[in-house]
Amino acid sequence: MRKKIVAGNWKMNLSFAEAMALIDNLVISNENTNDVEIILASPFIYLHQLINRIQSNPSFYISAQNCSEKIQGAYTGEVSASMLTSIGVDYVLIGHSERRQYFHETHDILKEKINRALENGLLPIFCCGEQLNDRNSEQQFDIVKKQIEDSLFHLNNHELGDIVIAYEPVWAIGTGKTASATQAQEMHEYIRKIISDRYSKALGNQISILYGGSVNSQNAKELFECDDIDGALVGGASLKESDFNAIIKALIAVS
């Protein structure tokens, strides 16, 4: 059975006090949440404190928003996968569209980040998705396939089984636009198929695929009712306790 996941990506938001208040309230609000994994991806400087604050609730996991493709060395400002593991981080986001766009992370760089994460026991959440012009020209499937092939298809079955994939149409991130449930399901089904074709149907059916792109409390249930959508990678709505809890409850309701 595939894991059902709601992951919140805080990006570069929240003061320390705001972040601690949010995590404490979320943990209390979800004391009996057993069927869904709740993952919070915070800025590096909050990770250790967040890990300490989720110990009482086994449904919560902590993710970094990035890691270096390098093992160690003179790379000022970078954080290695082994550093994240050493403080108890569970997951790491890799390939988010903002990293691709603003920091020019190529498929090859992301491939190396995947390798570093897996070598150090981190579970990657690999983000993929097309730009608006790609969808308008009906190239969305080719774009997503290349992103996955170039950064993930060097892995063996066991390694790929540790990956969570997040499909995020770039045109729907932070814009208030959301892919329709039909569009999202179509892409999730396609991603599952290319994994099944390259590896096996069993592996394709095992991997959790999340939808990201302006997910909110109003559209979450319709998205989660789709056969191949296993949860969400949530941006802005993860910064508000009531909105994020509503999304968690929507996934529980259909699980």
C-alpha cells in the first residue's frame, strides 16, 4: 500500500517563534493521525529544533528543502546530506522548480543530489513539472519524462523505491491556479506508467506521487480522490495551521 503524505514546504518564511508555534500546534492537532505521514520542510536553521518537537508524534517527519550534491569540502554556505542525517532529518526536497529556475540546477546536478541523499539514508522528495509554455505546446509529458529519466533512472529498483515524487506544474505554483483534478490525475498516471515500463508495474504502483501547485483546503479533497494522487506538497497553505490541518483531514477522509 502506498504511503499517503501531506508535505508542507515553508520555503523562506516564518520567524523562529512563528515556526515553533506552528509545529507545536500542528502536533497537538494531529495527535491521533495514523494513516497519513505529515512532513514539514523548513529552512536549515530550524531543522534541529523541529526534530526535537515532533518526538511525541510518530506521524510527523522533518525534511530539508535542499542539500548539496557534494560530499564535503570548501563549499561555503552549502549543507551536505551527511550533515542532515547527523541531526535526524528524514526527507529532503530535490529538484523544486525554484531551485531549477533561480539556482540553475540541472538534471545532472539533481542526479548527484539524489545519490548523496540515498547514500546518507535520506528519503528524497523529487519534484518535477512543466512550465506554462510547455503545457500550451503540449510538451508536458516529454518534459516530465526527461526530468525523471535524467535524474532518477540510473537508480536500481530498491533505490527508486525510496523516492517520493512530487508533480508540480510550475504554472500553478504560488499563482492561485491549480491543475484540474483531471489534468493532475493524467500526469500522475503517466508518471506511474513510465516507472512501470522502465522497472516493473509493482514498483510503479509502490511509489507515492504527490501533487503540488496551489493546493488548498478547497481543492484538496477533489485532488485526493484521484486514483494516482497520494497526497500533496503544499506551499503557502502550509504556513497556516487551519489550512494545513484541513488538507491533512481531506487526505485522511479519502484514505
